[in-house]
Amino acid sequence: MTGTSAPTFTADEITDAYAAFHAKVAVFAETGDWDGYADLFTPDATYVEHAMGTFTGREEIRAWSVRTMTSYPGRLMPAFPISWQVVDADHARLVCEVLNPMPDPGDGTMLTEPNITIMTYAGDGLFSREEDVYNPLRFHTMALTWARIAAAHGNADEDVLVWLDRFGGGREPRS
């Protein structure tokens, strides 16, 4: 029986492809236009987001990423610095820890939560799978803390206030 082997990529190729991917994500975060994010994946890609579900194909990934990253709290995570990464070339994977900092809500507080991202490279600069692993309760607590501080300092937009009313048990009085 003759088997077909999966394509092999070097660690450098995977690292370079992810660096290009990450640079494009920085532009999406800066502009707030997340429509092109899904185009960084193969047409049949899978995105596993443990708190929100699994998305298959570019259009599901696009709908999820635009919705998530243009509303609170995603829209207020302006950068995604990587604290470490490792490449498993035998499985065409890059695993990294991504930090998710939020801007100062008005009192100098700096909030961030990490996640582990597992990317599977498919070649031609595209990825066939992303999986984000994190503690959703810690992200919720960060978003809640940020929203309460921002509201207390008059720095919360309407969508933050609506989110706070829905998930945070009300607003703190403004100072």
C-alpha cells in the first residue's frame, strides 16, 4: 500500500509565515477592519475557539472574527504581542503565547491576559487551523474590571456600557 505523506515545511518557513500573518493581524487591529483576517487561512480551515465554538471555512471564520474583534471587549485589544513561540516542523505547527493587553481605562491600570495559540501551517503563507486555548473566566474578569474602571472615569463607549450592564451587574458611579 502506497501512502501519501503530508507536505513538509521547514521551521524557518513556518516561522516566517507566522511572522507575516502576525504583521497582517497588527494592521487589522490598528484599522479595526477585520474582514481580511479569514483570508490568511485556507478555504477549508478550522478555527477552534474554546469559549465561542469551532468555525469551519473562511466565511465562518470571517463572520466570527469581524463580530468579535469589532465589539467590546475584542475591539479594545489593540495589540497581540507574543511572549514566546516554538515550532514543531514535523507537524507543521507553531505554538505561541499571545498576550492580549487592553489600553489604560483611565486610572493607569494595565490589564492583559495570555492565551496559547496553536497554528497549523498549510503552505503558500496560509494556515489550515488555529486553536486558541485560554481561561475564559480570566478574560471575562479582565473585561469586567476594565469596563468598570473606564465607566467610573467616563472613558467607556456605549457598547462597553451595554456589555457592562449585561455581564457586570451594573455600572459603578462615575467619579
